[in-house]
Amino acid sequence: MSEVFPRPDGGERHARLTGVLFDFGGTLDADGIAWKERFFALVSADGIEVPSAEFDAAFYRADDALLGVVPTTLDLEATSRRLCRGLYAALGRTDRRRADRVAARFCADSRAAAQRNAALLGVLGRRLRLGVVSNFYGNLEAVCADLGLLQHFDVVIDSSRVGVEKPDRRIFLAALETLQIPAADTLFVGDSLARDMVGARALGMPHAWLRGASARGVPCCVDDPVLSQLGDLGNLV
């Protein structure tokens, strides 16, 4: 077991960790930057100027269109290409070559981050149970395998496969029940306050916020660890 972490339930203040659960997008493939924000930066760099509210609406339309309908074997490159083509179409752009170039840049950045984080997962996995809990399209295992991360996880929970999304407590419980470890002894690491931190807190699960450079807000709980990059987790557990 590992170092002590503060409990979020206000009762006994510490719990020894036996497992760590991670969010995927923005956590394992980037240092606290969600896919929407990453694509916004890439699309802007591609010369498309669009108000953030309009971009957000277009991204969510493209994102929702993939939920539960992509093949479970679809890899990261094909997934990001479908998403980016849908995004460009929602923005009224029809040049698929531009969309594919943006998707390729997105994939390259994701692979670089995953390669950095794989070493950390390898170290943690020698003494802790590890898993992923993510709101995703149904092909999370394939994407993790494509990035060289799947081998490090004892469980992968994909919202489109289990039929429930974070912050619903049931998606976290699905991972805990598979691992057979209690919530109080499991750390959740994610970049979203609303989905990751709130969901973990509802179960009395310790949680660490991977806060991106542009993120706003304060930690969910007073004693929550705040990480600037996922590698910082190695100094805590």
C-alpha cells in the first residue's frame, strides 16, 4: 500500500491506497486539457476563427454523433479523424483534408503524452491496481491499446459500454466491483471538476485534480492534491 491521502467525506482523515483509477481524455493523453479545448486550439491554428460558444456547440454535436456507434475496434487515429470531420462539418467546413491534418496533429500530441505517462503507469502498476473510467464512445479499450496503455490496466470502463456516464456513481462502482477494492482505498485522478472530482467525492473516494494551465476553479475539497502534469502523481503515491 501507499502514502496516505485525505478522505473527502469529513470522517476519518486518511486512507491507504490499494488502487488508482484514471479518467482518459485530458488525463492520460494530455496534462489536464480536455479534447474540446485541444481541438479548439488546433482548429484555431488551422486558421479557422470561430467564437468559443459556436465552437463548443459544433464540437458537442460531433462528439455526440459518435457515442455508441463507432466500432469497438476503432483506434485513436480513426476515432479522432471521424470526430474532426464531424466537427468541421458542423462548423460549415467541407475540406476533409484540413480536418484530417488537424486530427493527425491531435493524435501526435496524444501519443507523445501517452508515451510519457506509460512509464508512470508501469511503476504504479507494480504495487497498485489500476483502471480507467471514462465517458467515451464504446472503443476505449482499442484506443488505450493503440496508445500502448492497455497493458497497465486491470479494468477499463467505457460509458458507452456500461450505459452510464460520469459523474453518476454507478460508473465508478463498475470499476471498483471489478477490482474488488473499496472506494475509500482508491484514488481517482481526472481533469474535470464536474465529472471526475464530483463523482469520486460522492463515493467517498479520494481524488486528485489534474489541472490544465488554463483551467479555472478551485479543488473540489480543501485537501485535494492538484497536479500540473500526470507525472506529478509519482511523488504522491
